[in-house]
Amino acid sequence: MYQKSRRFQTKIITYAVLVIFSLLVIGVFVYSYVSKYQENKLDIKSRYTFSIRIDDQWNVVSDDYVSDYDNDNVSNFTNPDMVGLGTKWLEKYISQYRQKYVPYSKYIVKSGIDSVSVLDLSSNTVLLSFWVIPQNLNSDYFSSWEGIQDDVRIKCEWVVSFYLDNNYDNTAKLYVTSVMSSEDYGLKQYYAQQGIDSGGDTEITSNSNKDQLANYSIKDNSLLVTYDREKYISVPVSYSYLLYEPNSSTTLKEGSYMITTEKTAFVYGGKTVNNTKIPVTVVYSDDKGENWTTCELDKIYTADYYYVKFFDSDNGVIVCGYAKSNDTNESSRIYSTSNGGESWDIVGSGPATNIIKGVVYVSSDVGFFCYDYVEGMDSNLYKTDDGGKTFAKVMLEEQELDSSAANPQGQETETKTDSGKNGADSSEQLRWSDVYKEALTPVVDSTGIITIYLTQGKNAVYNDGKTAAKYQSSDKGSTWKYIGQVEIKD
């Protein structure tokens, strides 16, 4: 009797354990289902689509807020406090990532704002400096924020331009028109790295081979590309095969890539990696990174410069600068494609043996090659009108110098003495070509205007070496107009 009772109790306990276990499994399943359902319902906006609604007292209000206003007394939202609005926008934007049911890879545990400052009031552009602590530091999601990891924090600096859209009910919507890194914002001021001040008379941009929202990232020894700065796609190439700017392992050589929605291309190789020779190669995509094609161009292994440009879906050009194996002179090769990158033909070579400073093509026929300046050169800039088969030096019209321009010793500009036809000495002021002699790589803006700066090079003394000569062309470099002398920043 006792044994039967014992067996009965054991069965009851077993059944109870099974029921509890089953309920736990069902509970976990239901919770997972509900969590997934709620997660899918979350609408986490990107930086480019997130907006806030504010009232006429600059307070954030909900979308279903009904304003009690008088038609004769509607706020026009002038003179906005962009520091305050930028702060509120950022706080609300980050709060999206602290909601219940936010997935582990996107959840932010803690955040803080270091500073918000106005950069350009006319365009409502502010600099947002802040940090976040994500729940998962290894998540690739936050790589699009272009921050710097500091222990468990990710520190970010965004330059954000806002637009305040009046709803005419004493509320307005604040939304983003552009977001960029502080580095990109600096580049937008044109040639900040060259020290050129445009003087604010003309908007000048760098030679960008990217769409506005397109970019790349080197992370965890991988090359990633994005078209919206939110989703990043892996590019099938080893990071060690890529060509980088000097003293950098994350910044690709300027010009060695092109990232647009129509065509994305990266040139790599041309060097020896771990005792393996990697030929000059291009990898490209025609569908925003969904599929990639790789094409080998040349068996060169001393490359130090690349330039790639597609003019449409079929036609493109690649320039490779490399050191000659027998001496220290530089050489280059120009390749073209007419079938979208499937095959490439050698068009020719560059016109000089100096190190290439930069290349820019304005069309499939017209391109400019800029070389490092060597004393005695009458021009370090060349132009081709046939895609790279032949070249001619770019010679810009000389202007008059200011005779009172002081050198570092505070003396007037030094004069030169030449021998006249009859043996008499004749003195003349320092010539334009003695001062402005080293060209920077031309820059082409969105309207097709080409800008060239002639700098003074090393040991400059004219105007204490602080000015450069500016020229522009609106006909692809056929003719040039002298604009003026601009100041070089210290």
C-alpha cells in the first residue's frame, strides 16, 4: 500500500513538472512571439526621416496635439533657438532606441550630450557632440553613426542641417535636410586640407565621387559600403589589398573609389601582400551592392595612386600611378571601358614622370592630371581632350603683381635684372610666374565650373606666402578666367 502511494506521488510530481515545463515553454514562445510582433511594430526612424513637432513656445508636442490658436495670431517661427531645438531633436531621436521591445542589437543603455553649437544660422546647421552606450558594442548597426569607440561609449559628432516647416496652427515640424560628419563638413568648405580660403564668394566643393548619403567604412578588417548611412553592405575585397592615404588604415586613397546608386567601384591591389602579388583590380556593383563583379586590369605591383570614374553605366576610366622598377621615377597607365567594367583597354600613359598629385575627369574625353611640382617646371598641370591618348600643359594667363607686397623681412618685392638687346641692364618687378607656379588638382562643382588654384609652393614670400591665384572655366578647360587672389589660411 505504501509503495502504491509512493508511486502515485511520483507520477503526480512528474506530471506537475511536465505541466510547469510545458507552461514555461509556451510562455517563452508566447513572449518571443509577442516581442517579435511588438518589435516589428516599432517604427525607428533614420536620422534623415526623424522629425519632431514643436509649438510656438519651442516645446516638443505630440503629433496628435491640437493647438488652440487664433487665425489672426499665427506664429511665423522666426529666429529659432537652434541650440535648444538641436538638443531636443537629438534627445528624442536617441529615445527611439530606449523603447521596450527594441532589439538587443539596437538598444541604447545610456546616452549623453556633450555640446550643441550653431555652425551656420542661415541654413540652421548645428554641430551635435554626444555619446551613447549600446547594449551590444559588437553590433554593426551603430557603425553608420560614424562614432569613435571609447571604452564602452561611442562618441559621435554630427553636423546636421534642419528645416523648420510651419504648420500654420502655431506648431511646426523640425526635420533634417542633411547629416554629415564633422570631417565631411570641413571638406565641404573646399580644400581645407590645402589651406585655401574661398573668401565666401563662390561655393566650392571637393571632387567627390560619392552620392550625398553614400559612404564607405573600414571596420573589423572589412570594407563596408552604404547608400543611406544606415545600412552597410560588405564589399568582397580584403582590406589589406586596398590603397590608403598616408599614415591611415581607415581612409582610402582619394579617388580610388566611386559610390553612387548607379555604379559603385573600388580599385585595389597593385602591391605585394604577405608575399603574394596582387595585380591592379577593380570590383564594382551596378545594383547598390547586391552583386559584385571583379576584373583584373594589370600586373603592376608598385602602385601608389588610383583614380576611377564612370561617366554612365557603360563608359569609365581608371588611372594607376606606380613607381618604375628600375629607378625612382613615377609612371602611370590609363585604362578605359565601354562595357560597364567587364573589360578594360590601355589608352595611354600620363604626360610626366613626377608623382601624381591628383586626377579629375570632367567627361569621358576631358581630364586633368596634376603632378607634384618640381622647381623649374612651367606647369605641373596637364589636360587631355581625347581620354588620355595625348596631353597638353595647362598654361594660365599671367597677371600683374602688387609691387608693394612685402616679403617676410618687410621689404618690397625683390626685382630681377635682365640684359637688354643693346647690353644695357633693365630692371623689372618679380614676375607672376615666379610667384604663382604650383597648381592644385582642379575641382569641378555640380554646375560644371572648373576651379584651379595656383599656389606659391615652397619658400613663398609674396604676401608672406599667404595668397593663391584663382582661375575658373565654364567650357571644360578650353578657356580660363582669372578670378583673383585668395588668402591661404595659416
